Amino acid sequence: MAHSARRDSPELPDLSLLKRLARDQLIYLLEQLPGKKDLFIESDLMSPLDRIANVSTLKQHEVDKLYKVEHKPIVSISDQICFLIRPRIQTVKWICDVVNADKAAAKFRRYKIIFTPQKFYACEAVLEEQGVFGDVTTDEWAFYLLPLDEDIISLELPEFFRDNFLAGDQRWVRTAASALHLLHSLFGPFSKVYGIGRCSKMTYESWREQVEQGEQKARHAEIGNVFLIDRDVDFVTPLCSQVVYEGLVDDIFRIKCGCVEFGPEVTSSDKSLKVMLNSQDKVFNEIRNEHFSNVFGFLSQKARNLQTAYDKRRGMDIQQMKTFVSEELKGLKQEHRLLSLHISASESIMKRKTKQDFQELLKTEHCLLEGFEIRECISFIEEHINRQVSMIESLRLLCLLSVTENGLLPKDFKSLKAQYLQSYGADHLLTFSNLRQLGLLVEQQPGETLTVMESKVGKLVNDRAAGKLTDAFSSLAKKSHFRALSRKLNLVPKSDEEYDLRVPRDMAYIFSGAYVPLSCKIIEQVLERDGWTGLEEVTRLINGHEFAVTGADPKSKSEAQRIVLVMFLGGCTFSEISALRFLGKEKGYKFIVVTTAITNSSRLLEALLDNNI
């Protein structure tokens, strides 16, 4: 439909190998506890586990019953219990309670704890403190990477963002490095590694240590270039409303582990339906990267093509009918089912978005990105807060205003904060503290010269006029980093010419032609320049920790050189993935996106909420 790929695009490596490795290792660990056993699984591991080993696979390896970890006394009567958990102290303490309760009841069982993706010393220390270290055996399931599609791999670690960027807890850095090491050992050696951000630098250094300690095997590389990028390099992109189909489906229905649950309003029945969203779904694969305004046109065309294919059976003789039924009919029925699902999903999205006055919201976002009509934008945000439209949406708009303007004027900050707390509760004070710490919602610190100028202006004119002039002086006094980056990298295309969303000319199409995602623009520029040369001003504004390292055989002209692995530390949005796919098609690259988790504005902000005092 919208953009045709270059014919010389390289082939992607087979990522299903990662699934097979994870499955084999899990089976090996389960078999180390021979005989029938009950398996307790932490709730956020259930979906990833289902993608690796389903219930029948577990039953084949003597798993009798499956339970969800619920932090309460257990009902299992089995002599052997296996716990499959994340390395969290709270869960380990619960396991200690289970073991100690069994001891008190003189019940003898064998216990095995499998930590994934790795075990931390703190967890073993808890086992020791609680006096159960000798009663349990512990192991690691090195399940670092879950392929969600042929070009998306997730570590499924949503807590990485809060732990690393807010709490400053770097325990997951080694996990990210081990994931990179696994990819290097399967698909490397990598020719060039680029990166930007403090966490990226640490991940790279930890990975290099692992490479130097391990044995080096000469292999034919399948991935040539690697790019590591921290989420805090670009907060603007995840704060923008998504308008590509896959991004909208994620915003509204929440895609979890590559799977979405469509409710009765989509399925037109009283049941919900889980649907796997990947390139195997032919209908979804063709619309996932499309701007939503193009989706209905494509789906109606698809429906007409399908009808034509069905109509072919008229006038067939018996032999042709037999061939049609055995070869084509099943595929057509499957396509028909998927088509009606995506049409219903699109209608549901339309209904919700028209109810929320989506166009007005997008207009406000575009003004914030361009730096126009800021006063009108603030009025819109105030109305949004006072009408209590949505707690997260209001917070998102506040953060987008702050990040694009490099902080709010003190009087705006105080006023908006007071209105937010009145609307949504004073228990959000801690949330504001978290947002300030990350630089997502901050107050501008006026310079000394500005204050002198303001006092002079105040004496000359009345208060209201002074307020307007103060705004003007403040915006002059403190230039926003986003504005400077936007000009330097041309992130906001000129709005005087019409942007045809059916034939996108650059990555800005993912935001209706209003903004090129900063993260993707940096990747494009670095690949184009073969390093950071000429981008010194950009890295200074980002406060970068940038690096570019040449590894094995950089002059090689193999297909692998055009396969770029991009690792987002702290999460990545579907919009960014769509933008990179577009860039790959334009420039003849293929991108594989590795992310600590798929994120969007809601997940990002929910991770920073602290309103449960």
C-alpha cells in the first residue's frame, strides 16, 4: 500500500532459535526435579511462558498442576513444588513463609526455585535470613529474550524503566548485557556498536567483559551493526499520542506479549477473544505500520478482493472445485475472520477517539511540538484536568508541555500542579516528585538578569501586561533543549506544505507529519555518518555518553552490514518500531528492535505513579 520496500533488502535472521533455546533450558531445569511436581508461576511470567512452552509441554515433563503466585498460603498437596519467579525479594519472602509453614506442620516436601532471567544475591540472602537456605534448591533460567515477531524481541522487563532511571538501581544492566551477549553468540560477531546514554554505556561495557571472558568462535555474522539507546534520551516520542494502527491498538486494547484481547464490542459476541498480532496475520501485517486514516480504505479494498476470490468458485467444474476447497478455501476463511476482526477493532477505536475529541487533543500536541500557541495549549490542559477526563492523559499532557518547553514557568507550574492535585487527589505529590527527578515535569529556574528585567517591567506596566511580557522574557532566557534539538535535526517538518499520509516522505508520518521521533532520527543520522562526527552539538544537548566502537571486520560488504539491531533500554513504542521499519525500507536496511519492554505513554507514566500512600 503506502510504501514499497527496496528490492535489495537483506533477509532477517531466524529469531525462533531463541525460543527453542529457552524451552530446552526450562525442560532441563524441570527434569532436575524428577517425578510429579506442582509449578507455581509468577503472574507476569505467565504470558511469556505461554509463548515458550504451553501447558501440554509442561505436562509432558511431569508438571502436575499449575498455580499462580498469589502471596497467600498454598493449597498444593504435591510432595514436590517448583517456583518459577522473577528475582523479587517480596516473592522470595513468601516462599520462605510457605516452607516454614510446612516445617511447622511437619510436612516434608522438596522445593526448587527457578529464578528468571537470573538470581540476585539479595534473594539468596533472604533465604538465609529466614532459615530455609538448606531446604530449597535454586537455579537460573536464562530466559533473556522473547521474540514477539520476526523483527521484535522483548526482555519483558517493564520494571527496568523505573528501577534504572528513577531508583538508580543498576541490577538489570547485567541482564541487558547478557541478552546482548546471547545475540552476539548466535548472530554475531558485530562489526560496529553505537550507543547513547549512561545505561547504554554501562550495558556495552558489561557485554564487552562477557565477550572477553567467553570463548571466541569464528562464525558467519548475521547481524552487522548494533545501536544502544536509553529511553531518557527521548521522552517526547513516548509521550505523543500514537496514530499508526498497531500503536493505537496498544494504546486502547493493550497488547501484552504480542497478544491482544478484544472485548465483546469488537468480537460482536458476549465473549472476549485473544488474538496474536504478528506478521503471520496477513491482514494485520499490511496495516500495522499505516497511519490510521488509511486503514479503513485498505480494509474495504481487502474485503472487495476477498469477495472476488470467493466469487471465482462460480462456474467451476468438479475438479476445479475440489482444488479450490483443498487449497484456497481454508486460507480465505481465515483471512475473512481476521478482516472482520480488524474492521470491528478499527470501528471501536474510531468510536472511542471521537468521544474523546481526539482531533483537538492532536492539535494541542502538534502545537506543543512546534512551540506555537502555548497559552492556548495550557488552557486546553487546564480544562482537561478540571473536567477530570483522565488522570494519566492529563499527566501526559503536562509532561509533554514541560519537556518541549524545557520546564514550566513557576506561576504555570504552581497553578497546574495545584489544579491537578485538586482534581485527582493530593496523594499524587509523590508522583510529581518522581516526574521532577526524571526531568519530565519541572519548573524553570529563572536567571538573575531575568528577575531584574521583570522588576523593571513590573514598575512600568500593570500586572496583567507584565505577566505576558514575563512569559516572553522567560522563553527567551531559557532555550529549550528540545527546541534546539528540533531545529538541529529538523524534527518538526515545515507545516506550510501539505503532508500526504498515503505516500509518506519521512518518518514524521507516524505522527501525522508533525514530528520525526528523536530516537529514530538519531539512529538514522549515526548510520548515515558512520558515527557521531558532526553530531557533537546534538550529543551535548542530550548530555550523551555517546560511543562508537568498531569490532570485527567493519569493511565487510556482507548482507549482515545492512541488518541493524537497535536496543532500547527502558522501553520502546510501536510508533518507533513503525518509523524504523519505514527507515529500513527507504535506506535498504532491516532493523531488529530489542527492547526491555514495549511501552507507551500510559505504561511509562503508570511506572512513575506513587499515589498508593
